[in-house]
Amino acid sequence: MTDDIVVILTALDLEYQAVRENLTDPQLHRHRAGTRFETGWLAGRRCQVALGLVGKGNHPAAVLAERAIAEFDPVAVLFVGVAGALRPKLALGDVVVATHVYAYHGGTNEDDGLKARPRVWEIPHGPDQIARHLGRTGTWTTQPASGGTAPRVHFGPIAAGEVVQDSTVSDHARWVRQHYNDALAIEMEAAGVAQAGHLNRSPVVVVRGISDRADGTKTNTDGANWQPKAVANAAAFATALAVELVREAQTSSTRPQAEPRRTPTMNPTVNNSASSAAQVGVQAGHIHGNVWVGGPPPSTSSDLSSHLAELREQLWRAHRSGHLDQPTYEAAETELTAADKALDDPRDGSKLVVALKRLRGLVGDVAELAAKVAAIIAVSRGVL
């Protein structure tokens, strides 16, 4: 099990389903504002994913990406779906990973014409290196059927606006070509997701499968089922990338640290001794955590409130990491809410202890949580 999680967002139901098919044991996760995510696993439960649907356009994508980042605190956010090709070298079904995301609709309209005021977000170096290595090795995809061609992975800028482009000669197409002529593909949501990631210091990687050529032939390519083919390739690459991002995060966090420098005059051995009628209080080398002399510290209702708040956070983390299933987590939340309400009324001290005992029974299989609840029960009996 791991606390590390990757958020994967899509704009279309077709894209959502393509990612979901890669997940094991998807579970519903309700956000308090009504947004529904699903959490599931990849690679034999080595990588946890939270999957969400943001809808079309940069604005809703930004809002729901912000919500997902705040809710899950992910290792990274992957935005997965389809896009239109702007370069002839891209084949239908190929995958594009954005090195830059352009928000191309910014500009100023003056007497001599419309002038671009672009905004741009760049992929972080670490995820970029992992994605490039994955693309080089080709381990993310299976070999195509006889006579087929394996999809290629391209790295380059993606342009994100608010319209579906399906022309090479329209004013809109000429505008994009003039001001963003290095863009490989064009779509409608990546700028919003990239902005949300930037504001939250959360890495964002945009992965798009090429489903049309943005040249007036979209109806034909959609009719030939290139959308499901393209998004299946994008989903395959993105889920493989998610596994690698989590593996990298775990490797970085578990890398052995250098031994701290010891103060030469500090003796780590502690001897407490006295002779005759002398008394010794405390002598200590290194102290970790809290130390009380002469019994436990005085506790108040405010102390209990803070303990319950900490417990709520621990419950959520245990649920997110898979240590508590959804029904158990919901039942534990109900008992914790009852304990909070009982704490507000000193006359309900017995109700508080009863709720905590029920909670302890629910989380008994998670040693850390059970110990925390037992400690709160002990403190509550001394306060109420």
C-alpha cells in the first residue's frame, strides 16, 4: 500500500471510460461539493489513481482540477484525451505529450489587427524525463496486430483554446498558425488544468491521442472511430506514466539520508542516578516527542477537539491508501461526527466515550488508528 496517488482528469465520457478500463477495484469518492471521482489501482495495487471528469473547456477544467488537487494532494495530475493534429508528421492514433501548453485566446485587438498575448505553462523537468524514457522504451504499449503500426509518442507544444478547430483556412486556423506555429496539436482544456497545477505547485502532464487533423475532415475521422482508438492509446501511455511517477516518488522519499552530524560533547547514553537523600529529575541526551514528569499533561475540551481533528485526517489518509474500505470509512466518519457533537455539550460525556468505543471497533484492524482512538478515550475520561 502507498499514500502516493495520481489524479487523472478527462473532458469527455469516452476518455473517462478509456482510463477507467485500466483501473482495478474502482471505488466512488464523493466530494462535499457534489463532484464524483473514482479511485482505483494500477500495476497490481502499486499505484493508486483518482479519476475525474471535468467537461469541455478550460474554465471548468481549471475549477475541477483545483478541486482534485486540494482533495487528493497528488504526486501529479495527468490530463488525458484526444486532440487535433496541427502537423502532417503526426499520424492518427499517435500520442502527444505536451512540453508546453499555450492558452492561445489571449490578445489585444487594435487598429492594425489582433495581436497575441499568450500564456504558457511548461512540463516539469522530472515528469518530462520519465515520460520521454517511457516513450523511448515503448513498454507502455503492446505490439499492434499483423500489418498494423505501433503508435508513436511525440513531445511538443499543445495549443488550448475555447473552440473546436476543424479547418486549415479559417481566420482562427491562420491565427493559431501565425502565433503558435510550433504547436503539434490543438484542444480545449489543457490550459485550465495547467493553470490549476501551477497555482498549487502540482506537476501536470498533458497526454493527448490524435483523433483528427483539424483540417475539415473531423466528421470522416470520427466516423472511422478514430476517437476511441486515439484515446485508448493516450490512456495506455498515461496509466503507464502514472505508475512510473509513483515509483519515482517512492524512490525519492525512501532514499537513505545522510547521518546527522553528532555534537562531539553529547553522550547519547543517559544515566539517572542519585546517592543518599539526593534526588534526580531528568537527564536526557535526545528527546523525541513530548515528555511529561509526574503524570499525564492537563487536558481540556479544546485539546480533545484538536485530537479529534487529527483523527479525522488520519481516517481520511487510511481510506485513501486503501487501509479502510468505503463502508468502514463512512461508518467511522459517522461515529467521529457523533463524538464531535457530544464534545460540544459537557453533559454528553458518556455519549462521547460510547461513540469513540464504536469507532475503535471499526478501525481495530488498523493499529495506528486504534491506538489513537484508545488514547483519546483515556484523555476524555479525565476531562469530562
